[in-house]
Amino acid sequence: MHRIAAQTITVLLIVLLGMTPGLSDRHSSSCERSGEEAVPQAGSGDDAVAVTESTEHDEAERDRDEMERECANGALIEFTLPMEDDEVVQGVETTLHWQYEGPIEKVRLYFYYDRTPLGGESRDSYGRIIYGQMLPNEGQLRWEIPWMDTDAFRLRIAGYDANEEMLAEDEIRVHFRPTELKELPANAIAVIRERQRLYYYEDHRIQLMYIVSTGAPRSPTPRMAPGTHGPPGEMGRVFGKQRRAYSRAFGVEMPYWLQITSSGSHGIHATMPQDYRDLGRPASAGCVRLHLQDARTLFEMVEVGTPVYVF
């Protein structure tokens, strides 16, 4: 609380009095950096930022020239809130703060990340310009955190002069937490049916995030939390685990089985390769299905007794 208040006062002094206190050491050697402004790859929506192989080269050339100008005019910019490795929560309106030096009159802020991988294979990247345009430099900006298909993203700010030439930039890593998971304990498994995503938390941070297939509409995976009860019996924790399990009811193997109901009616397990196409949509008989590689990694990390939440 005191740190946030101090940073807010610093930003207000900069804006109101024109003060330019020294920036942190991570900008002291900005003239030695290449100055590439890493622009995210294409995502959906009108504000999505698209990059092709040729435009990446053009961006790099342009940014090198602009960073040379930064060194000449002494312009610098730096986030003060959030800070590197802070966490933000989906749906919460957050005020971004930054401090700056030099004739920076406009800013452009954007975020980007790699989407959740599948079976250890990367998918694509996504990025958006916040509010879709360049904005007046006011030292702060309110932003409602959207849902992101990642556990951490890159937040970037670029500062421009009156002629919209880039003078300085800064980038930090920020951790992301979906709104459903804001009250999770330190260690837990959580599944969000609406997103078809599974999260494994350890020490209050997402350690694993996977694409899953939960129960189809005719056989939905039951919502649960530790200590809840329903037709499957007690629910909401890992009751047991088996490297190789078999369903007599459906006649299928269920590798890396994590039992999440006391009766054994529901679990988290690997699906067969022919069913990988169903990952990302509800299609199972009630269990939570994973890619084989993802299920193996989760199985090795999770202990019996781990709390389980299904939202």
C-alpha cells in the first residue's frame, strides 16, 4: 500500500510540476541496446497488431533509427506500476503508471503473449494496442484487464514526440490470473469450463496451463470445490492417481489418471491422439481430457490431496 502511494505521488509530481526524477538502472544503458520494438503477431479484432516477415525487418530498421534519436535527446520512459513480475486479475480496472524524461508528448501501450501451447507445441501469438490508438502522455492510464490465453504477458509502452516519432520505450513481464481463480489457495488445480483451460497453481503462481476437453453438454463435468458433494459423492480434491487406468464403462484407457470424485466417476486424464481434435471444446463423457504430454507433466507434479476446483 505504501509503495503504491509513493509511486502515485511521484507520477503526480512529474505531471503537475514538470519534474523529471532519475529513472531506474534498467534504463541507464538504453543507448547500448538494439532498440528493437517487438511488435506482437496477429490476433483477432480491429485493434490486433499484425506482423509479417518483411514488416518485422522494417520495424527493426525504424526502431534502430529512433533509438539513436533517444540517445541524442535523452528521452526515457519506465513503468512504475505494475512492476516486473507483478500480477493482474481479469476484469479488474488497473491504473498503469509510468515516469519519463524528455519531450514525450504521446504514448502507445500494448500487450502481447504466446497462446497456451498444446502438447508442448507452441501455437500462435496475440497482441493488441490498448485502446487501439496513440494517447496523450499523462503518466497514467486506467485499463480493465481482459481475459488472456496465457499465464503471463509482456506489457510495453513507447513514447513519442509531437511529430509522433518514437523517442523511448519500456517493457515488463506481468503475470495474469483469470477472475474465477482470484481466491484460489496456494496449491490447487482449477478448470474453467467456459474457457476449456486447466491451471495448476503452486506457491500462488500458475505453474501449468493446458487446453482441455470437459464434459459434453449431455454429460457436463460437475462444478466442484473442496468438500462439495453431489451424485458422484465427495468432490474437489485428488483422491488418488494411477499412471495407467482403464474405464470398464467405456472400454477405453485413461493414462495419467487423477481421480477428482470419491466414487471415481470423474477424473483428469490423457485422451487418445485421435481425439486431440476435440481439445478446446466440451466433448468428453464427463472427465477432463488432456493431451498425453500435458497429462504426463501434470501427473508428475500433482500430489494426492491437492484441491480441485471446476468453474
